[in-house]
Amino acid sequence: MKNTFYLLSFTVVLAIAACKSSSKIINTYELTPTQTEIAKKRWPQSDAAKLSHGKSIYTNQCTQCHKTFVIESFSEKKWNHEIDDMSPKANLTPEEKQDLTYFILSYREMKAPVK
């Protein structure tokens, strides 16, 4: 009876650990020439370096407090609100906020379904 309890407990702990480790799958968000073109059309001052910097902020700083969100699942309006709201909490400089915005919105536009 004791062995059955230990085996069951071990199985439950293992199952919980597996769920937790797979729940934080992070998209790599590879930068593409298409994304750079989209950003350049919207913000002529943007470039691949700014997008890369924005990606780094999103995948490193934003995930310190919460999970990464699927970028294309939020509207542009929602992302602008979230970036405005979270930038002071993350102590982002105006340049970092701008680079993050360039990255997120150009990625979202690139992945948005064609209408």
C-alpha cells in the first residue's frame, strides 16, 4: 500500500512538472526581410537593428514578469495600450519603447491573415 502511494505521488509530481515545463513554449520570433520591409514602410526610421532590439526586449524583459503572448492574437490597439501601460513598469526608455512597438506591430502585421 505504501509503495502504491509513493508511485502515485511520484507520477502526479512528474505530470505536473511536465505540464509546467511545456506551458512556457516561447516562439523564437525570427526576424525576416518581410518584417523589416513592413516596418520600414510604416516607420521610415526603423531598421533591422531596431527590430532586433525590440525582439530582445520582448523575449527577455517582458518574460521576466509574465509569459510571452502570441503577438498576432492581440489587435494593434490592444498592443499599443499594453506597451503604453507596461513600459513605465519595465523601466523602458522612450527608444526601447519605440523599438518594442516597431517589433511587435510589424511582426503582427506580417502574421495577420490576408483579408
